Amino acid sequence: MKLLSFDMEISDVFELDKHEDMEKYAPFHISVVASAIHKGEERVWYSKDEEGRPVFGLTQQRAHEFLEYLE
């Protein structure tokens, strides 16, 4: 059995009150995702501009690629 972990960072900034449900701020904008397979591959998922520089958020296409990878 392979174990995979991932960490997803959002670029939205907000402050939650005690016991406040963060779902009221959804949908969230994903800035970057990192994934790692135990004793295997590590990947970072982010979007780039035309010159190859990182941009402020994951495009829908890049997010879809990450979901396909998880599948």
C-alpha cells in the first residue's frame, strides 16, 4: 500500500471568530499544493505565467491536473 500526503495552501486572508465556520468564506483560492508519496515522489503544484514564473494562484487546469494525479 502506498501512502500519499498533501498540503494545500489558500491565498485568501480572513480572520475567524471563535466557533465561526470558515465555509462561509468559500470557495477558496488555492495558491500552491505539495504532495509526497512515502519513500517515493515529491511534487509541488503551482501555476506559471508565460515566462515560467510562479503566479498568484492555481489555475483551474492545474488544479484539475492535481485531482487527476490523486485519482
